[in-house]
Amino acid sequence: MKAVFDANIFVSALAIPGGQGQRAVELVIEGKVGLCISKEIVHETLEVLTRKFARSPEHDKIDAEMV
């Protein structure tokens, strides 16, 4: 099975431990679901994290490089 996550899933996974977003990400990590992602989704996720959680642009650059 393959899935496309939007920024809300990633933000929820980080902001709500034990929630549905975290479980969705865990399924990808466990190899049970294949993740289809685009640069636009990564950028949107980083923008939302910066805006909502006062993250620095430098921190976002490191995260983007990891993805």
C-alpha cells in the first residue's frame, strides 16, 4: 500500500505523541506503507513547523536535507 501525507500528518505526528499522525508515520517506518512525497510537501511541512513552533530556518535546512 502507498500513501501521500500532507503537512498536517507530519505536524500532528510531532505535536501529538501517540496520535493518529504518529501511527501513520510509524507504519511508513515499519515498511508497512510506502510513502509518496514531494518537495512541495516537505517545504510546506517545514514552513508550518517554523511558524507554529518557532523553529529556526537553519533547523529546517538540516531537516530538509535529511528527508
